[in-house]
Amino acid sequence: MSDPAIKLTKKEIDAITQRGSDDQYPDVMTTKQVWQMLQMSRSTLFEWKREGRFTGAFRLVKGTLRWSRVRVIECYFNKKQ
């Protein structure tokens, strides 16, 4: 079992978020892309957002929710306890 207090370093996050030619997830993602990337349910994603575990979500002019890929990864691996 891993220690929940361990945080990823900037170097580790940079390695995770580096763009590859075969990368299927864009820098700005839909909600579906986020829960698929994290392999979690949509309801869990929104629950975590409500609880403040995820930042980086924003609404477009028409109200559509979008997510910053880098911010999602940072929040997921360095989540608040």
C-alpha cells in the first residue's frame, strides 16, 4: 500500500503530462475524456469535483464543462486528504 502523503514532484508530473504523438487526450478535455483517462465513474468524478479534490474545470460560453488535462493529473496524483 502506498503512502498517501507522498506527492509527485514537478519532474514526475512533467513526465506524465508530456505530449506524445500517440496521445489520445488533448490539453483541454471533455468530462467523458477525464473519467475515461482516470478510469473512474462519471459520478465519482463529479463527487470529487464537488468536494474540491479537482480544480481546473471551467465552463465554456455555452455552459459546457471542460477540464485542464495537466491540472486533472496534478490533482489526481497529489489529491487532498
